[in-house]
Amino acid sequence: MKKNIYILIALMMVGLSCTKEKKEVTTKVSDIKIAKKKHVVYQVFTRLFGNTNATNKPWGTIEENGVGKFNDFTEKALSEIKDLGVSHIWYTGVPHHALINDYTKYGITNDDSDVVKGRAGSPYAVKDYYNVNPDLAVNIENRLQEFEALIKRTHKVGMKVIIDIVPNHVARNYRSISKPEGVKDFGEDDDVSVMYHKNNNFYYNPDEAFQVPEWKNGYSPLGEEKHPLEDNEFPEQPAKWTGNGSRLSQPDMNDWYETVKVNYGISPDGRKDFDELPEGFEHKDYKLHFDFWKDKDVPDSWIKFKDIALYWLEKGVDGFRYDMAEMVPVEFWSFMNSSIKMKNPEAFLLAEVYNPSLYRDYIKKGKMDYLYDKVQLYDTIKHIMQGHGKTDNIPPILDDLKDIEHHMLHFLENHDEQRISSADFAGNAEKGKPAMVVSATSTTSPTMIYFGQEVGEDGSENAGFGTPTRTSIFDYVGVPAHQRWVNNKQFDGGQLSEHERHLRDFYKRLLNFTINSEALVGAYQDIHQFNRGNTENYTDKVLSFVRWSNNEKLIIVSNFDDDNSYKFDLKLPKAVIESWELTNGDYQVEDQLYNTFKSTLKVENGWGSIKIKVKPLESFILKLK
């Protein structure tokens, strides 16, 4: 999550245009070791999924704009998501976070609008890690039980459950009323007379009180409405450091002012008050990492978050998505994730990390399963979809990440990013088709889609705090294209347009192919660079590569051009023909997405060639018969 701040990382992507075949080591079919099946993650913003209210008043209340519930995820709804090809569902916004609603009769304190973003609140300002968002429950008193029932329904239809853990920060007014006996709140035992102590959960400015940010440019926390608690005051003495690292007692309005930064035992001058992993420990498995930490004196915040994760595992949660993981030391992740894996070796651990120089440390030392591939693959594909990028830049990215490719989760949408159909991104959901094919088939890593992406949701609503082009995570709002699929909670797409139905069908075909393809968890080789230098009419709007296993051989071709068709003789280099152990002759290939395109792979003198005619925004997944 970026929360109004962007980590600026300058990367020079070099487009390679090769005129000669690269000398590569041949990978024989008999040498291929098949990984497990590919995973597909469906991220759903839980409070928005089942909301059928279409009012969409800016800054609207829960009564005006409505809200979805856990119970909206019926077996029918979950089965339809599963049938898209989904293996894991990430329920975003489940832990109880700060929001503007009165639940005091249930023992929940009201939240101050001066330190809440939006009326529905940010899901990344968690207020109580041992319970769930009361907005999501039909019976508030039984809100935790309603979520536990959802976990069981999700498992029943054959999907696994992921929820958020936000380790870098908590809500400014964190207070758990649901914590188990013996558990203490964040900050409860802190020595607030000092800026820093190893076992303090927060950093403090001991002699200063917190001040609400100075609102600028006519901004008001709840738009035009004045909330009873909106008085530009929030009692916090002494002031805590803000979630994004601001040490100011009065943070800027663009800081993460609604949160406070968690202390992991790193002093203000950068000293680490904990053991570091021994040299070479990146090559050790999670069991040895767990053993390493067993007798170590670790900071209190480490223990608190480990206990939170184990609590949710006990409830049946199958994995976690970690917000802004790179802002937390990698040693903590070794401690945290090894503890999780000892409890559930199959736990799905996904982290938001934007700095490529940290990728390998967080995977190997931190024992993360998966990281966002945003800064390299997503950003590059987005530029191509927008018409000012070249497919030449994709193969070098895949080559650069080949040692960790399985760990780099691919996506085109999530709650932080613009919707593909939005005017500021691509303006047309069709432009996402070739990008999705490349994203979903180029590596063995998981694919993630965001709810509504499969029906072309454009995120154009002016919801209040949230800005158009992204579906707001801060406001009560309806999601129009998705609501047409929900169809008054029949979850059958009954109100979708013909175009939306065809788009969802494309996603369903593609994702189901990926989870059932042996080749997509096998070997990869680029053929784009070779064809760029040797094939007439093959352009930087087209991308091609091959994937294979012992029993399946695929040639994947995608055309990112929305105006032009291309006709060319696609060439397969000798290295591919040798790897596939093909002899001279003709081999039939057929598209696996729609089964409407067939061609012939001609092998002669160790080289391969296929006649291709690809329409605008069309892709082929050609399987060798």
C-alpha cells in the first residue's frame, strides 16, 4: 500500500533487439522438473463485494451508500469465483480498522474523523487485530463468528483464505477489546518518557503532544459534513511517530497521519537491537530459521505480530498479505515467517515490496513466498498498454528475475493501482487481454486479479476521500460493473453487457488454462528477441515466448497493438527445437484459448517456423499436437 506516498525507484530498462540467435544451453524435455500447479489469487475488497446500493453519493454514509457483508459471500458466489480458475481469495480489509460509524453499544470506541481517512476508513489503519471490521457483520456481536463461517464456506468450495497483516503501522487509536487473555495492546507497556527503547512498540516525542495535520486546499476530513469529533484535535501525549516514518508531532496531511509507526528494535540512528542472521543463512530452510530465533531476545513488537499471525492461523486462515513489508527489517520476517511455516508449511505469504534490490533478501532471508512484481513487470506492461512502451523491454525483466521468477506474483490491478478501464490507465478493458496472457503465462509465479477486473470495472466513481480511476478503499461505495455481475445477489452476471460477459469469459478461459497447464510450471525461453532481428513484420507491439514440460509444449504470441493486425512467419530457434527433441517435419499447433486458430510448425534443418496472423489485441496459446 502506498497511502499517498510513493517509493521512487529509478530503473533503466534496456530494450534488447537481437539480430543473431543467442547461444543458450539446451534444456532437454527429459530434464524438466515440474513445479506444483500455478496459483491464482482473487483479491476482493470485502466491504464492497456484496454491496448492491448504487447511490454512490460522495462521502456518503453507510446508510446512504450501503456496504457488503461477510454473508454476501454465499456458496454460489464463492463457487463462481472458484470457477474463474481461482485457488486463493484475498479478503482485503478484514481486521477491525478505524472507521466513522457508531458501534459504542457493542463496546467499540468511536473513531475521531481527524485521524481517519474517508468515512469507511483505511483498511491499513488496524484498530484491533483480534477482531474483524464490524461493518461486515449482520450481527455485530457475532462478527468474528460470521468471518469464521466465511472461512469454512471458502474452504468448502475449494479455495484458500488470505487476509492482511500490516506490520509497519497500526491505527493512531489502536485498542483491542477482543485480545485473548494475557495479551497486551501495542504500546500498553511502553516507556513513553523516551523516544526509543528496544521493547517499546512505538517511537515517541516525549515532550510534545500530537497535532492534527493542517488541512490545505479546502480539504475537510468528511467533505462538507462536520462530524461531532471533527475539531482539529486528537489527544495523544506524547506524540508518536507517524506510519510512513515522519517524526513530526504534527505530520503533513499527505503523511500517513492516521497511523503510528511500529518499532522493531531499530533505534532512531539506525542501530539494530537484535541479532542478525549469520552469513549464508539465506540458503537455510524455514526450520533452521525457526531454530535460530528460539533462544534469541527479540523486540516485543516481533512477538506481538507473531502471536497475531498464529491467532488467525488457528481460525483457519491460510496465508497473509503483508503491507509495506520492506519498511520492516528482514530479520523480523525470518522470525515471523518461520514461525508461521512451522504451524502451516503450506501457508501463502505475499509481501508488498517495491525495491528490486531487496527482493532476494526478503525471499531468501525473510522467507517470503511471493512479492509483488510491480516496479519491473507491471510498470513496463502498463506503459505498453498505454501505447508508449515496447515489448522489447519485457524479456530482459524476465531474464533479470529468472532466479526468483517463481516468487514474483504478477498482476494488472489491485486496490492501490488504477483500473485498466480507467481513462488514466488504458481506457479500454480489451487492452488488458494481451497483457493478462503475458502476465499469467510467462512464469511459474501466481497470477492475481482484482474483483471487477474480469468485467471491466473502470473505478470512475467520485466516492469522497478516494480518487476516481481506483475503486475507493476509504469510502462506502458501489462498484457498478461488478454489481451487474452480482445481479441482486444472484451472482450470475445477469445484468452484464455482452462485452462484459465476453470479457469475463476470456478471464475464465485464461485462468483455468493456467492452473491446469503442466508447461506453465515447466521451462521458459524467450523467442521475441530472436524474431525481432530475423522476422519480417514482427514488431515491438508483439511478444512471443515458449513454455514446455515433458507432456506439453506451448508457443505464446500476444499482440498489444489495438489498431493493427500482423502477419509473419514466427521462427523457433534451434535451441528450442533441440530442447523439444523435434525432428524435421510438420507439426500441428492449435490455440488453447478459443480453439479457432490452427497452424503448422514446420521444422527443417533444426529450425522451426509457424505462419501467424494475429488481430489487434489478440493472443494465441498454441499447443503442439
